Amino acid sequence: MIEFLKLFLPIYFVIFIIVVFLLRTVIVWRKTGINAYVLLKQSSTISIFLILLFLISLFTVITYSFFPFIYEFLIPFHFLRYQIIILIGLSLLIASLIWIWIAQTQMGMSWRVGIDEQTKTELITTGIFSISRNPIFFGMEVNLVGFFLVIPNVISLLVLIAGIVLINFQISLEEHYLRTIHRNNYENYCKNVRRWL
């Protein structure tokens, strides 16, 4: 299982980056001419921390797969190294990737990373968005849980906790923005659809 994970995790990480960030950004840009990745344009602390968490996660995967002697300094939780826990983690990683991809696809040209104050986007309330107001963020949090279960250590635990805090903070910012832009439509949407599931 360990040898499989050492191969799987870097491949999964690359696929995740391509599917979740690059592919949808390119699709939106080619169809609208708009750069959907607006998070970096926001000079906010949250964008810096999110990028930092991403880099820390990448470092964790690289050390686990290619530099096990360095990985041991991340203080692995060996007491969680049961095959059933790893399989649950792998299932969450794969399911969350599929879930995020579906949600992004259903957002269509309204998909953004961050708050796009320059372009008013359509409020999406159908498909997965009819059962969750934040399906992409929900998928991200499930992904963080899966990541921790697959390679549990102090760093992946900190990434999980910090990621959940930052995601919830970003959600509150986006919800405030959506209330400002869509007003009653968004208020009615909030009454009928839960924040998560």
C-alpha cells in the first residue's frame, strides 16, 4: 500500500491541479476572455494563506513519495496507519475531485476562484447547487480530510484545520458579496438551500 501511495499521491496532486484550477480557468477564459482566477488579484491575507497551504501540501506529498527520511520529521501519526483508514482517505480524495469537477462544470461561465468584483456573474441554483450553496468548498474540505487520512502527520493535520478555517472565512466573504449583488434572489436561495448539505 505504501508503494502505491508514493506513486498515487503525486499523480493525484497533478491531476487535481489540472482539473480543479487550470482546466476550468482555461475554459472560462477561452469562452469569455475573463481570467476566472481572481483570488491572486485580491491583496488579501486569505489568498496568501491559501497559497501557502497549497505549497505545504505539495511539500508533504513530495517528501512522502520521494524523501521518506525527511517525511519522518513531519511527525507521522503511525497509530492511524490502518488500511481501512487509508482506503477511506483515498475514497474521499477521488470522490471530492469528481464532486468539485461536477460543481465547477455546473457553474459554467460563473465559476471564479475568489470574488470577481469586475464582472457580475449569474447566481447558480440548479444541479448540485440545489442541495448545497457551497459544493466546491464542501468538496475542498472533504479533500482535506481525505488528504489527512491518507498521510496523517502533524503538517497534514495543521493543513486540515487551517484549510477549514480559511475556507469558512472565504465563504463568509463570498456570501456577503452575493447578498450585495443578487439581493433578494440570494436571500431566498439561502432560505431554501443549506450552506453545506
